Amino acid sequence: MSWQPIDTWIVLTGALIAMSCALPGSFLILNRNSMMGDGISHAILPGIAIAFLLTGSRDWYAMLIGAAVAGILTAILSRIIERFGQVESGAALGVVFCSLFAMGLILIRIASDKVHLDPNCVLYGTIETAVVDFRIVPYVTLQAAVTLALNLILIFLFYKELRLSAFDPSLASALGFRPEFMRYALTTLTAINAVMAFESVGSILVIAMLIVPGATALIVSHNLKVILILSLIFAAMAALIGHLMAIWFVPYSFNFMLSGSHFSAVSSAGMMTVASGLLFVFCLIISRIRQNLPL
Amino acid sequence: MDKRSHKLIKRTFASTITCLSLLFFTFSQSLYAENSFTLPDMQDVIRVLSLQDYNTRIVFLGTTALGAVSGMIGTFLLLRKRSLLSDTISHATLPGIALTFIIFETLTGFGKSLPLLLLGALLSGLAGMGMVILIRKHSSIKDDAALAIVLSVLFGLGISLITLIQQMPTGNAAGLEQYIYGKAASMTTHDMHLILSITIIVAIVGILFYKEFAILCFDVNFAVSQGLPSTRLDIILMSLIVVITVIGLQAVGLLLVVALLIIPAAAARFWSERLFINCLLSTILGAISCFIGITCSALFPKLPAGAIIVLAASLVFALSMIFGTSRGLLIRFLTHYQLTQRVQRQHLLRACYEHLETSGALQNKTDPDIPFDAILTHRLWSKQELEHNFKKAVREGLLELKAKNVFRMTDNGWGQAQRVVRNHRLWEMYLIEYADIAPGQVDRDADAIEHILEPELMHQLEDLLQAGRYGLKVPTSPHKLQPAELIP
């Protein structure tokens, strides 16, 4: 293993993406709406594909609009099915995101004749090749930093509203904060994060970046501000540990176990989610021990 | 519900429908824009539909059996409110598949045997389910977060392992891709036999445990009180889900197999309230969506079959949601419309009756004219609303137009009005006598319920209030009749 400058950029980009996802993700968990992150990360696929088909290029703004519209559409459609069709909320979400994702797969299959667009790339991203696109700093790193800044600003501005809508929706609506609206705003922000992250980590792995750091922080603390700060720290740690595992630990151990094989690095984005999962398990065990509870 | 939220809902609806139609428009446009997606000619359609090709027959049999059984088991999953657990399980199968492939590829040099890979998928799917249960049991993390954590972390692990496989000298990961996106067309006779036998086993287990699952889904506490091992039953149900997910991997892929479990079951709910019929319908709908999907993908071989199957299922869902005979939007809208119409008509008749009563026309048996303006002040209704109601009542033969804005009751209307007012006043008297509500308050309370009083309940009321002494006559109002206060 040798640490190249590019590894630094990969870790930095991964950390920035994970941190920016962790912020709206924490509120998704508090809203008990975590699977909405799953739904949206699937459902932005047709939005992206349609943006590709309409503009014929991979412009980020078209993708952003397409994904945001698809994200809101998911939230609204599942709400409509839940409310007017009297279907249980999980099933309603499942119906919507499966349909949209299926449509997206077909659209991408069609679009792939025109624009270079690989469904694999959408699903699990290629952070390793994305950071090669360089000008002083890699393009994706800059993008991730801007997304993080946007998230920080929005969460800071609407902290009170988000907190109230998460913990006491009825009080929020009584005070005129419109928790329903905040819910849709949060969904939109999630969709924006998902599309910003999908190019480098892929849309499925966005779910881990959204939910796992927040959930880990939730185990450790019960104070919202502490949870948010901790989720940022856990996200950054997961990126670093994950990349180390990807370029060193996994290939090394597999080479050790299966003698005669020569594996090199595996997917960094994938290992970053595994690392965040390991952090979660670690914190869970520690908290059980500290509370003197049986594991 | 106030007017503002009505407007908001309308606007939301309108924009959603616009977005959806735009989506479908682009979708169909792009389908036609490509030369490679021309419509197949009639011969092809007939050939596919009559299952002339051996290959089509195999794929058809395998996927339809899968769709039917997943529809059946999906009903229980939906009622158990665990629909999204199947999503987690399907994603969790990926590391199992990849790991099995690596192990057998290095040990035996041949890792791409379907039963072995499915066994690996089964084990890691079960492990994923176990992790969800463990997280739920040992932490304060809620259900939805536990599902999302297990789903994403295990999928990430699977993807890392796949990048590992891509580096193997002998292994080509292209073969594993079919488990992610599904590749129904590549199904062999051998695969079909495997799928068919497993679906039959799952179906038999489902039928054997039908009663237990039904009790479990509707009332867990009752199940426990009846001595049923609810945890074990839950595990059996979830294991069936894992098995279905795993055998569905090859046909529709792990990203979309969850749709086969959720969508037909959710669609069947719109047609019936009975579990047995629901279960049967869900089975049929699942089979139909798979059949449509497979037919379409045989006609458009370039499009991914799994995605088309799911889209067919979504279409079935959308149609069921609109036209379903039990919970469908149309039927519910219709019954709601009929109810509001009836309420409006009864309000009008009662207002007319009370007007005649207060104006003394009833006692004097003089000319019972009903002027429009007098009725307008009787309730809080707008002029347009009342005009509409009057017109409707005239059309139904309850009132007749005597001069401009002056009406007169017909015999039919008179009879109905008497019955409505009688119901209203009997209920008012009941409220005053038995519910200790002040006479000034009862009018509004009775207003809310008088339209849905059943004849049996009216008989009970008559007995209770000894209303027999009134015969079929209308009792006098227990409170002062006064026109509604006008909003300034």
C-alpha cells in the first residue's frame, strides 16, 4: 500500500459527501422517515435519465432539476397513495419508488445509445475515477464542498423549524410552522444530496451516507446539536476508514487467505458504507457496555 | 377541512399529474425516437402470445409462477406492515452471492452454479433479516432506520466484493450482474425447474399456515392468547419472504424483486376487504403482471425484462387504485358524492318543513308557498348552493316551481320531509333525555347524525322515547326554531 495524493482527494471527497448527506439524514431518522432516503435514491434515476435525454449532455444543473423533481414526486405520490388509497406508508413508498426506478432503468437503457451513461455508474459510482478530473482541486471535491456548504446553511437557517417538525409535528403546525412543508423541503434537500453524490458514490450507497452516521450519533447522544456534530464526525471517519480498508485491508486479507491471488484495491465507496456500518456496530456495543446491558 | 387546504390539495394534484404526464410523454417519445424500438409486427405478437418458442415458454412459466407466489405471500407481508423489509432482504443478498462466487471460484474453479449462488443469497438474506431484528432489539434505533442501515451497508459490502471479483483472473463479473438487474430471458430449463419447485413448496407452506398467518397479521395479541407461537410464525413468514426474494433475483433482479412482493398485494387491497379473496386476487394480479411484462420484453428484447415486469405491475396497481370495487378512488368518490347529495337534499327538505311550521302555514293549512329568500336565511348556505339544491329537488320531483323563486312541496317531498324532520327531532329528544345535552345545543349534534340513521335504530329510538304516541306524526321541535345567524 502506498498513499498517493489521489487517495487524499478520494478520502476528502468521500468525507465531504458523507458529511453533507449526514445532515438531512439525521432529520430523516428523527422524522422516522429513513426509508424515504432509500426511496429517493432509487427514484431520482428517471429524473436523471430524463434530464440526459432532454439535454443530451451530462450537465449538472439539468441533473439537479430532474432529480429534485423526481424526489418531490416520490414524496407526493407516496403521500397521495397513502392518503387517498389508504395504503400503509411503507408499501406506498415501495410502490412508488419501484415503479420510478423501473422506469429509470428502461430510460437509461434507451439513453445509453445517445449519452454515455452506465446504470452501474449510477448505482455504485466511481469515486476513484471521478477525482481524476482535475483543476487545482478535483471537480467532484468542489461539488461536494458546495453541497456541504448548502446543507450547513439550510440546516442552520431552518434549525428551529426542522427540530420542531421532527419532534412535535402537532405543536409545529399549531405554531404555524407547517411540518408537512418542512417534510417536503427535507425530501427535496435529500434528493439534491443524492444527485450530488450519485456520480461519485452511486445512488444506493447514498442511503448509507444519509442514515448510518446519524443513527450512530443517535445511539451516542440524545441532544440534537450534539447528534448533528457527531454525525459529521462519524461520516468523515467512515470515509477515511473505508478508504483505508478498500486500498489496504480487504485486498491484503484476501491475498493472505487465498494464496496466490493478487487483488488490488476494491470499491472505496462500498467500503465507506461498510466502515460506517462497523462504526455503528462499535458504538452500539460500547453503549450497551456502558449501560451495563447484556449484548 | 378549510378552503385553503382544499386549494392546496388541488394544486398539488394538478402539479403532480402534470409532472407524471410529462414523465410519460418523455418516456413514450424516447421509446419511439429510437430506431431500435420500433413496434413489432403482428406475426411476432402472435408468436409470442401463443408461446410457440420453447424459450418463451420456459421464461413464461418460471416468471409467472414467481409472480403468483410472491403476490400470495406479499399479502401477508403487507398486512404485517413489513413491506420494506423485503427491500432490505433483497439488497442484503448481494454480499452472499459475491462471497459464494469468490469462494467456489477459487476452490473449484467454477462459481457460477445457480443453486450454490442462491444458497449464498439465502444465507446472507437471512443474516440481513437477523441484523434488522438485532438492531431493533438492542438499541433505541427505530424500525425504518434499522432497515435502511442494514440495506445500505450490506449492499455496499456486496459492491466492494464485486469489484474484487472483477479483478479475478478467471471470474467475469458480467455473469453476476444478472442478479442485480435480472435477466429473465437467460432462464434455462434447469433454472425453471428450480424456480417452479421452490415456488410450489412456498405456496404449499403458505396454504398450510394460512389460518395462522391470518391471525398473526390481524391481531398478534390474539394469536399469542390462543397459544400460537407468534415469534416462530413470524420467522416462518419472513423466511418465506427471503426464499421468494432469492428465487426472484434471477428473473427481475435484486433491485426490483421487492416490487413483486409489494405491488400486487397493495393492488389487491382495492378490490376486496376479505383476506381470502385478497390473497387470491394478489396471486392472480402478480401472475398477470409477470405475464404482461414477459410478453412485452419478448417483443422488445432490448429493454430490461425486470423493469418491464415492474412497470406492468405498477399499471395494474394504478388501474386498481382508480377502479377497485372496494377501496378504489372512483367508488369512494361516488359514494361520498351520493352521501353529500343526500345530506343536501335532507337539509333542504327540513328547512322547507321548518319554514312552513314557523310561518304558521302548517297549522292554518293555508297556501304552503316556500319563498327562496326565507329558506336562504334558514341555514348557512350560499345562494348558488341553495339554487343548485332547489333545482335538483325540483328535478327529483320533491318540490315544484310555482313562480319565480317560489316553490311548493309535492306529496312525495312532503312525505320525505316529514320523515327527515321526525328523525331529526327524535334524535334531539334522545340527546336531551339521555345524553343530558342542553336543548340549545342539540340541533347541531342531531344534524351530524340524522342522515345516516338506520330504520332499525329509528325503531329503537321510537321504543325508547315512547314515540308511539306520536304515531307517524312529527313531534314538535324541543328547541326554539330560529333562522341561522348570518355571517356579517
